[in-house]
Amino acid sequence: MTSKTKLVTTRLELRSFQKTDYAQVHEYSSDSTVTHFMTWGPNTTEETHNFIKKTINYQKEKPQTHYPLAIVTKNQNRLIGGCGIIISNIENSQGYIGYCLNQKFWGQGYATETAHALLNFGFNHLNLHRIFAFCDPANTASSHIMEKIGMKYEGHFRENTHYKNGWHDEVIYAILKKEWKSK
């Protein structure tokens, strides 16, 4: 038995990944510009296939703590990226969000709409107390999205993570449920 998740916004449907999503996922996940600030990628065909399998397996978790979702435009039914929310600490009701879009769809507000929907899901459906997100400090577009959805800058971690043959800094933003409710 799998647990399918679907969130609907004005322009988007965020839904569980499916095997048939491979081609559109690989289009953005194999793009070095898209994956520049990601800890993964650019993906090989095998890595994309493994990603799809992993996301489908997360739907079987009991309790489910990983919610990877495809970002699909409602008007064209076009998969334009991926996003997700992960419950990172069940006891303290905390989770984090992430998003990645095909560069053909950058600058159109889709990432902000996606992040907003993830916060809404995290606070209202998963009943989280705190949701955070992080990015490379040079990824100013992502930082701007986090600020736009009401997250507050919490810190800069120097050489906090190792990927793509080097150490990288991370900045972290977060929002509390009471702050989200007061918006």
C-alpha cells in the first residue's frame, strides 16, 4: 500500500512521483546549470531512474517522513521540477523543505508558489512546529524565495557540507508554526 500525496495551488499540482515521470525529471536533473547549487547532479540516466524508484519507495514508509513531490503545471500538465518536505525530527515536530525547477521555468514565481504550498502542508497537515530550508549562500534566488514566504535567516554555516569534490557553506532559514499562522 502506498501513500500518494497531492497538493494543489493556483497554477500547480504537487504530486507523488510516478515511473512515467522519468523523461521530464531527467531533463532538469541532468542539467548542470540547474544542479549547480545542489548536493547531487547532474544526474546520469541511472541516477535519475534510482531517484524515481527511491521517491516511490518513500510512499510506502510507515510512518511516512519523506514527501518528495513532482511539480506539475495545471494548464499544460507539464512536470517542471521536484520539491519535497522531510520530517527530520519527529519528537520535536521539525522538518525541512527543498525545491528544484527546470531552468525553462525560472523567474515565473513557481518556486515561491511551491515553497508556500510545502509550508502549508507541513504546518496544517503534518502538524510541524518548525520548518527550515538551507542553500548555498551564493544561491541568492533561493534565499530570496525563503524570505518571500516568511522564513527568517538563522545562520551561516561555514564549510558545513561536502559534495562535488569540495566543502561548501550553507545558510539556513526557518519559520515557526505560530509565525505562519499569524501571516
